[in-house]
Amino acid sequence: MKKFVQIWEKVDVIVFEFLKYLCAAMLGALICIVFYIFLGRYVFHHSPMWGEPLSLFLLTWMSILGSALVVRSNEHLKVTMFDEKMSKKALTATDILGDICIFVFAIFMIVYGIQLMKQSRTNTMAGINIRYAYMYLSLPVTGVFYIFALISQLMRRFVKE
């Protein structure tokens, strides 16, 4: 089991470091594109047709993938006003219940994201000619990252103790 945990920790660091830098790169590209749209619209009086669809595409991928980073570090929004009043076992139970809810949501994202991709495989985004299916691909990919993040959380919570 220790060998698996060591391998998993290395894989976890590699995967989520890559994801962090990918999200940062998408944010940088998004800022540049939106600034270019702004300049085109208000300075040059000619807005590029590809700007808004591409920024929507990047924003969708960045925000949804970024949520997997938050799940991994357990920094998502949660109600903590009762945490001080609960016992350690009750607190662990609520954490596990939250992880179960996130797991169910991850499965939902994978299943319905694939369905959305199938439904939109022929539709393309105006101006950039990218299929909407590629934008909706962010849902199942993020669902898989959620499951990775939950496994990492469970390892940190139970294997280390």
C-alpha cells in the first residue's frame, strides 16, 4: 500500500501542477484576447469576429478545470459555522458526505458532458469554427479530474493517519 501511495502522490503532483499551469496560461490568453477585443472595439472601431467566441471557449475551460484544483485542495465554499461544535467523528462524517456529493457530481459531469458533446458535435462556434463539442469536452475531463482530486483527498485523510 505504501508503494501505491508514493506513486499516487507523484502522479497527483504532476497532474495538478500541469493543470495549474494550464489554467494560468488560459487566463493569460483570455486577458490578452479580451484586451485586444477592447482595443479593437473602442480604439480601432473594428472588433475581431473570433475574439468573443474564443474568449468564451477559454473562459469555460479555465473556470471548470480550475474548479478541480479547488476540489483537490479542499478550498471550495462550505458552511463551517458548526465545525467547532462538532466532534471529530461527526466532522469526518460530514467531510465524507461532502466528498460523496462531489463524486456524484463528477459522475454527472462525465455522463451528461458526453451526452452534450454528442448532441453538439455538428454545431460550430461562429468566428473560430471550433465545434461546441470541444467546449463541452471540459465537463467530462473535469469530472475525471474531480475523481482524481477526491482520491488524493482520501489518501491524505486516511492513509497518512
